[in-house]
Amino acid sequence: MSTHSVTPANCGTTIRLFAGPYVELGGQRLEIPEGSKRLIAFVALQHGRVERRHIAGTLWPYCDECRAQGNLRSALWRLKKAGIDLFTTDKWALTLYEGIRVDVQEVSAWADRLLLEDPGPDDFKFIRRGVEALNLLPGWYDDWIILERERLRQRVLHALEALSHRLVHMGALADAVEAALYAVDIEPLRESAQRALIEVHLAEGNWVEAHRVFTAYRRLTRSELGVEPTNALAQLIYPKVASERGDHQPSHVYVARQPDPQVAI
């Protein structure tokens, strides 16, 4: 097999790290040699040129420098033997070929567009793909992967909340509910996600649904953390209850409970 079956000339080459890693070329899945997977994942998660010394020291931290550099050369050799040539290399560094896509970068760019309030038409159809981003390199527990996984998780959660708010303003309330529900499903204890869902229900005029979400969340925070939701969240609900009754004050005065010092948070 040619060592150049995956090169910049091959349009559509993508490194898949979600539920991976593997390389996709023209719809065909190419398996990465076991000894080279961490190398591809690490370089793909960086931006631009990556120093060989940095790669070797991160991927083989318990080896001396000479042995770590040897492991790096072996990982590159295995890739070429498998016909997977993804990097420009020199004596000092590795860089992904220009034009090779990385699925993590695509999801990060999607989140950035939503958070910068500059989404394109297709970004509103990207919800499920964003949620799939939480399945980044499952079963890998290297420190650099854990950090990137959490960074991406937070980015996706913020993007889903921003997407829900934007869809409310567009009047696409069903899609807004879906985006908010995804955020709540990812992190049920996240108050900003619960707020996004409550706000959609209120925008629809579904006061009972909003109250049900708040009540369930309140029960969850009490049982898991020994605390109440914030007053700011509660005020989304109780003023609506009061207005339905024709009152200026809610029938129940909500007071957030302080954390129980005996509950570990």
C-alpha cells in the first residue's frame, strides 16, 4: 500500500476523534495502528505546529528523552507503513497537512459561532453533532485528554444554551426546547441549562411545564447538594404564578436554603 494514500491531495480527509480515533477518507474508514493513535490524537488537538520534544515528553512522560523520541519515530513509521501520511515533518516539529479536517475543531468552530452570535443557517441543524462531541476519545484518561474533554464539554454546554436563547428570539420554540433539553441531559445540576429550558416553556406560555421543570430541579439540588436553586431562577416561576392569581406577590415566598455543611460538594 502506498504511504501517500492519505495526503492533502485527497479531498475529504478527516481525523475522527469522537468515538475514535480513526481517519476517514472519501467516506472510507481507515484504522490507525494502535501504537500511533495517541500521536494522531495529540497533534490533532493542537493548533498548528507541534514541537517533537513536546509530543514525546507528553505521550511518554516516564521515558528518558532519547527513548521518548525513539517511540515517536516508531509511531510515525507505523503510520507510513499503514498508508496514513498526515503530517509535514522536519527535525524539530510535526504539522498536520493543510486541508485535513479534525472533527473536534469543527465542533469548536460551531460553538464559537453561536457564542459570538454569528451562526450560519446550518448551525441550527448541528445540535446532535454538538452533543456527540461529549464522546471524545472514550476510555482514554491521559491528563491532556481529560482537560480537552472538559474544555469541549463546557464549550458545547454554553453553545447549546446560547442556541436555545437564539431560537426563542427567532420563534423556533420547538427547536429551542430540544437544545435546552440536550444541555439539561448533559448536566442536570447546571442551573443555566435549567434556566434555558424554563425560559423556553415560559415563552411558549406553558407555565405548568416551567413550574414542573423548576420543581424537579429543586428536588434534585436538595437531594444531591443539600441546597436550593438560586432566587434568580425561582423568580422566573413565582411571578408568573402570582400574575395568574391577579396578585402582586407570589402565594409562596421562596427563600433559598443555605448548603448543609455536612454535605460534601
